[in-house]
Amino acid sequence: MRIKSLNPKETSYLAEVLGSEIIKTESLVVLGLVGDLGAGKTTFTKSLIKALGSKKKVTSPTFLVMRRFVLKSKRNVYHIDAYRVAAYDLVHLGAKEIFKSPNIVVIEWADKVRHILPKGTIWIKFAHSRDSNHQNERHLTFNRR
Ligand code: ADP
Ligand code: MG
């Protein structure tokens, strides 16, 4: 499925819609976000985590590989930025254990750690528009693999 977003607000809205569905689930949900710098991964993640009901402010985990948010339901949400890490590092941070519980895990630059992500990961690819007249246009492609 491919969806066009015309501005950051639309990207946030898509994240909220997805968040409202994820909140209804009871098993592990892994979102693998892929796309160039500035494509909208963090914008999407912030809105998603907010929509899930986290009270804590979502900052970019650029200097933190992983942040955990605890929802009212006690379910954990993990925001991971794999930009500067290897799969090996994530395993050392406990990624394998995180995938064993019914957590919600959002991973930016997920293609860098592709081989440790579980089957059923929802891949969301963010792409800038090729048309330079549409600076704020992004294309989001959803796949489940
Ligand atoms: P990433 O995490 O992929 O590097 P960010 O979400 O941090 O990207 O940054 C995206 C930047 O692009 C933000 O400054 C945002 O305001 C801007 N932007 C412009 N149009 C869009 C859009 N349609 N969706 C998301 N972000 C957009
Ligand atoms: Mg980012």
C-alpha cells in the first residue's frame, strides 16, 4: 500500500490512524521505518507514540539508541534509532528479548538491522517526492514481511 503525504501534518495523521489500530492489538507489533534523512521517520514516530497515549515527550533518539515508553496499559513502546548501530549492538541492548513480549517497537533505519527483525514486521518506507516543486511531499509505502 502506498500513501501520499503532502505535509508533516498528514504524516502525523497517518501515524495517529495506525496508532489507534495498534493500541487494539495484544501481541508484538514491530514497525520498521526506512528512508533517507529528513524523509519523515521521526515525525511519524513522535505522532504514533503520542497517539498510543504516552505522556512522556518523544525526543529524537539520535544520541540514544533506544528509548522506552510505558503506556497506561503497562505495555512498553520502544523507539529505536539504528542509524549508527549494528544489529549486534541492538542484540546487546536486549532486542531479542524485546521481540519476545507483546511490546510495540518502532525502529528508524530498520534496514540496517533487517536480519534481527521478526517475521511479520510492518515495513514503512518513506520517500521524498522526486518532483522538486513538491518539497513537502512524501510517499509512504507499507509492507508486511
Ligand atoms: P527522519 O527521521 O526520516 O530523518 P524527520 O521526521 O526528523 O525525518 O524530518 C522530516 C522533516 O521534513 C521535518 O522537518 C518535517 O517538518 C519535514 N517534512 C516536510 N514535509 C513532510 C511530510 N510530508 N512528512 C513528514 N515530514 C515532512
Ligand atoms: Mg529520525
